[in-house]
Amino acid sequence: MKHEKLHIGLDVHGQTITIANAEDKNDVRLYGAISSDLHSVDKRSTA
């Protein structure tokens, strides 16, 4: 059984959080920036 990993990177600032993800070290993708309010973070963490 093959286990797949998804790495998530967060660059946290006062007003925004920039999100990136990678399936391996050669495939890093910028997801985008969201507001740092709780509603935005909750919405993206369950998507």
C-alpha cells in the first residue's frame, strides 16, 4: 500500500496567510493568500 504525503507551508503575517503545498520537494505550488481571520482559516482548512 502506497502512502501519499502532502506538505503544507504557511507564511503567517498580521493581516494575511500565504499558503503553499507540495507532494514532493520538486513540486511546490503556491495556493494563494487568505485573510488571517478565523473564518478564512477555518474555511481553507476544511476544503
